[in-house]
Amino acid sequence: MASSGSPSSPTAEGKLDVEFTVPAQVEVAGHLMAEFAQRHCSAGRRVVLVTSGGTKVPLESRTVRFLDNFSSGRRGSSSAEYFLDSGYAVIFLHRHRSQYPYSRCYAGVNLLDALLLQGGEGGSGQVVADTGALPDIAAVLRRYQAVKDAELLLPVEFNTLSEYLHLLKAAAQALNPIGSKAMFYLAAAVSDFYIPASEMPEHKIQSSNGPLQISMKMVPKMLSPLVKDWAPRAFVISFKLETNPSILLERARRALDTYRHQAVVANVLDTRRGFVVVVTPHTQVELALSEDEARQEVEIEEKIVANLTAAHTAFIED
Ligand code: PAZ
């Protein structure tokens, strides 16, 4: 997605200053998300915004180099599938080319190695899927097509940090009218640091200038205005990733105290596929895969989504 357009307004906590130009596609995406939320809410469905993948922070305005992070988008894309299975309509705000619901099952498969050509010569013949290379393809395709036909999944892409921030704000404003029926599931790994456009070199940084020293600013915290102003009746879940397990729960509690949202899913980089803690103001629930479950390829996201959809029901009934 190209980042162009006019400078945005305000500053400080949760507000987007002039450094984050409004990407051209935000207005259209905002309308699509608002229409999607209204339509599904009128049909009796809850709507979840799932954010997924990492952000890209440019180091030059004609960008050659950028700062990125590890996130593959697997958490977000698999969670989106479990939300769909639970009857939610899903807005999937994801990093371009990160893992995507259903097709994620075949991430890393070379398309040409997964197809077989039968009969014919030259450009003719019949192309069929090699089910050895694409296990369960018929079942996965059936689920994907059902979701697509029912228009239950709205994909919205971002690439850069600026695009993510503006699209998150637009999504919050689009979901606000459906009140407590909206859930925010903020699993994307968003950079905490960026280089303001005014301080960014235009052209490729030259290695002939010697070692590189970069000074970066703090990215505005979006959770605060999201909870307070943009969608104050929604059910909001943030994620907290640490590499040091000994500080994880304290950091998750601190986030809850600061932003006053409903829950934090706390996870550690190395163990995130098999263990998380769902922290709420009054509870702390450990979700883990047993050895048996891991062997059977049960996904931790199934448990996370089951826990949070139940909590969302209680929240709506309250
Ligand atoms: O995308 P992925 O499946 O590789 O990783 C998921 C995750 C670790 C990015 C997510 O669970 C998470 O913790 N997101 C928030 C990261 C943070 O800003 O603390």
C-alpha cells in the first residue's frame, strides 16, 4: 500500500502528529469497515477486529531500508479462523504478505510444486492439486469459500507503521456504533519507535559516511484513545510480548491499569505457540497445550478465542 496524502492532525498520547501522513486508502477502508460492522450487527453477529503481523518503520523517505520485527501473523490469522468458527464477522487488519486465514495452512508451499498437470500437451491439459503437498485442501477450501460467500471476512492491509496507526483509528471509529458487540483483538506487533519524517534522510543512507547512529521517537500509544474516546463501549484485548518471563505479568497488569481495557493476553517469545496467560483486572488464566494436544496440532489460539468469546458474552450481558 502506498503511503501518500495529507498530514494528519493532533499530537501526544494516541494522537497522530504531522509525522504520520494519512495514507490514501484510509478513507475508503473506513467506509468499508463501517458498512461491514453495521451489516453484520444488524444480522445479529458480533464483529471482531483482529490486528496481525509486524510493522515496517522506514529509515529513509525514499525507502531502501526499514526496521521490522519477527511477527509472522500466525497468531492473528489462526485466531481469525476460530472467531469465524464461533460466529463472529472478522475485520482482519494485517501486514501485507503476512499469514492469512486458511491460506496460512500452506505458507511456504511452492504453488508449482503443489499442482499436477494431467494429459494434454504444451499449454493444454488439466491442472489438479497434489493433495500430498496440500494436505486437507478440500476441507480448507470449503471453509474458506463458505466464509467468502457469506462475506464474513473483511481483509484490510497495512505495511508501514503510519498505515497501521491510521487504519486502527479508522477501524475503531467504524466499530464504535455497534457498541459492546465489537471486540478488538490487538495481536499485531507494532513498533514502539519511529523516525519522524522531518528527521528522515530523503535518499539512501550512505555507508561511506561510516557507522550509523539513529535516534527514534516514541510511537503514540493508541490504546488509550481507543478505550476512552474512539470505541468506549467495545470489548478490548491487547497482547503483551516479552522475552523475559519474570517481568511478563507485571507488564500485563501495568497495561491494564494504564489503559483500563478488558484483558491482556501475555506471552513470551519462545513459548508463545504453547502457553499464554489471559490477564483481566480480577483474574489470571493460564492457557497451555498439553503434550498430546501439541502432537495432535491443536492450536493455542483455539483456547484463547474460546476464553475471550465467553468473556465477551459476559461483557455484553453485563
Ligand atoms: O505473529 P506471530 O504469531 O509470529 O506472533 C504473535 C505475537 C507474539 C506478535 C502476539 O502474540 C503478540 O504478543 N503481539 C503483541 C506484541 C507486543 O507488542 O507486545
